[in-house]
Amino acid sequence: MIRNFRALGLALVAVFALSAMTASAASAQTQGTVTTNDGTAKTLLGTVDEEFLTGNSFTAFKEVVECVKTKYTFHKWNVTPHEAVPYKATTMTVTPHYSECYLFPGKFPATVFMNGCDYVVHIGDTTGLSGNEYKATLDVVCPPNKTIQIGIYSGAAHSVRVCTWDITSPTGVGGAEWVHQKDFDDSDLAGSFKPIKYDKTGLCGNATDNEGKFDVNTTIEASDSTAVTITD
């Protein structure tokens, strides 16, 4: 009986210790903010490393539209006309600039029409023990009765559209991360936002895919080349 009580006591100690570790890990998760070296508001630019031109794409219907020349402009959230991103911001309006887009498989040329839509991207809590990775969530904000459209064409002239993908306005979509690259003193936004709903129409047929995604892969710096940091 004493042996059983002793075993029970050890088990309870282990449970309490695990609970304490879990609580400690949870309390260590803190929300990230975007900062710049001089502590002032900045317009931020997202660029793609020319050695790695993949990762900015749209996936649906078991196909991928990849845009190999993609840039992003980050501004203060919910302000028109656009203003610089404030110091210590946690939410930003992001305008993507997609070019040289192709549908794979097949490599049909494609064009992304934003139609006045923007992305709103939020910085969340840290995701791991390293302290330099933060959750990212996405909203798509469009004018009334507008969607993001992807036109897919039969040839380089973009004269015959064979398919259209429409993306409505999802909110709170996660999956990507903000990463502060301490070794390079810059910050990345990378990963897959999902699930995203796509509707397609045209000669390719009509269909809906509720499990699509956006992929993003960009390095962020200020428009004056000041380093951008994601930090607690």
C-alpha cells in the first residue's frame, strides 16, 4: 500500500511539473510587432529573392498559378489614401503586384486582377521556442461585388481567356508565418494561407474548390532600405 501511495505521489508530481511547463510555454507566447531601426513609420516593401522565384502562387483544382515576379507594398491598416506603417504595428494593409504568372501544369499564361482588393495581414503570437517566428493571418478586403480574379489564357498574347478563377473575401485564414532572420537582420513573410475558396468558370468548366491556398514568400524591408524586425 505504501508503495502504491509513493507511486501515486510521483505521478502527481510529474503531472504538476508538466502542467507548470505547459503554462510557462503558453505564457512565453507573445504577440509580435513590426519595428524599424530608427523607430519611425515606414512604407514597407516585400521582394522575392531572384535565386528563388517560387512561393508566390495560387493553388486550386489541383493546379497552380505561379507568379515569378511578385512584389508587395505594406501600408498602415485601414487608411485611404495609403500611409506608412506605424512603428510597432500588428496589422497592415498589403497590396500585391503579381507579374509573369503561369498555370502549371501546362504553363498557360495568366494574369491576376486584384480589382481594388487588398490583403490585410496580422502578426500573431510566437509559434515556437526560438522566439523569432510569429503566426500570420490573412483577410481579403474587396470593394462591394468585387473579387480577386485570375485569368488563364491560351497564348502569350492574352487574347483568348480559357478560364477564370474567382477568389471571394476570406477572413482570419492562417498557415503562414512572419520570421525574423536574425543572422541577416531582415524579416520574411512565408508559407501557405489556407483554406481559400475558389470558383472557376469558362472553357475549363465550372467548379468550386473549398480547399485552395495562397502561397507567399517575400523578404520585407523599408522603402528607404532600413531593416525591418518582427519582435515582441
